[in-house]
Amino acid sequence: MNKFRADRALAPIGERRIVLGQLGPCDHGAAVASARPTTGEVAVIRWMVTGLGCALALAGAGCGRAGDAQPEARIAPADTASPRTLLLNPRLATDTATPTYRARFETTAGPFVIEVHRDWSPRGADRFWYLIRAGYYDSVYIHRVTPGIAQLGFHSDPRINNLWLGRYIGDDPVVESNTRGRISFAHAGMNTRSTQLFINRLDNLQYDEERFTPFGEVVEGMESVDAFHGGYGEVAPGGGGPSNSQAAFRGNEYLRGEFPELTQILSVTIEDGEAP
């Protein structure tokens, strides 16, 4: 990872007008849902995601100096570890998900179910599988809701954000399109997917060329996704929604306190899956 100054990451730089933590595709709304993002917009997305991961790494509590020896704790294998152990130990995220499985989301806007297809995006399906088992998305807010997408992925605890937002997985080729109801990981360019997800609320085929790779789709409860609270608009500074940098560094204390109408995920459980 390139060196990155956390203090500079919190302020706009030059003419790019960027803010730390703008993760995911540029959404142009229903009126221009078929328009392609410009090269400049894509560059902004990529800079912001990379900046967030680096800044969190630099700002993490307890980061030792180079060469400091750290004792290694004994950890249960991933298949027997508790959700808390999985959450606190990203290096255990080596599981292979079942070929297909369903994830049930209970939210304050109602339930919905995502069916995941590992052959669409093997690395994406495996990461999602692990994060659900770790309880990562329980109590997370849907922090970005526009006509075109609904995005989530900032953990309630900023210490967990520090562990995970820069924990990237490799790319998968785009096999299926970003049509309405499909879910993809956000990214900042090559090999930068981590925890941020977005559900397509419209057909967003322009995202296929930018390598936003769907790994599943809503098969029940799309009406709940349509009911997510979008009254705050786009995230700051372009809209009245949350600041992604504050969501990352302060977690639910910030989102709950300043954006109380946001839809919240109450729990996510794996309903079923074929044998691996």
C-alpha cells in the first residue's frame, strides 16, 4: 500500500473535491440511470476507497512500530470459532461458501432475502458468507440511499471498521449484470473490495464495465429495499446524507445521533445452502 497521510485524507485535495470514504459507484439517479460514469468520477471513487483503507490503517489504535514483536494468540479454527472471534480476526476469513445460499436480512423497513451464487463471484460470495457468520452486518445502517442504489457496510464499532475496511479481497470477473435487485461489493479499482455492499434499486448496467461484480440478488422482499429511507439524499458533501469518514471513524454513534431516520439492519442470518 502506498504511503498515505490520514490528516490529508479528511480534507478535499485540489480540484478533485473528494471526501474520505466515498465507497461505491457514482449514482446519477433515476432520470439518468443509464448514463455512464465519467472517467473523472471513476477516478474519484477509486481514490476515496483507497484513501479510506490507508487512513484507517494509520489511525488504528494499538498499531506497533516496525519490528515490534507481537505475541500471537491461539485462535479456534474458523469453522468452530464464535462470531466475535471471527469478527476480531480477519485472517480467519479463508472459508469457502456453499455453491448457493440465502441470507435473510431483518431491517427496520422490513425483511428481505438475498440468494447468493458463488459461481457469479467466488471471492465475493466467500467474503459475504464469512461476514454474515461473524455478525458484521448486524445493527449496520443503510447509510447511502439514492434512486439507483442502497449502500451499507460501516460497522457500528469504529474499531471493527479499522480492522475490516482495508481488508481487501481479489477481483472476480463480472458474470452477471447490475440489474435491479442484484447486490455487489463496492470497490476502488483492482482488488479493493472489503465490506461495503450496494443493492441496485434500478438497472445499472453501466456498472458492469467498471467491474462492480454482482454475487447475488434479492429474491424476496424487494419492497423492503424500496422502502429504505432515502430522505437524506446522497452522502456528504454532495448531498445531505452522512459523511463517510465520520461513519467510519465514529460508527453508529454518529449515524444514529445525526441521521435517526436511516434504515437499520437488525440481523442477518444464513437460511440455507447446498453442500460444498
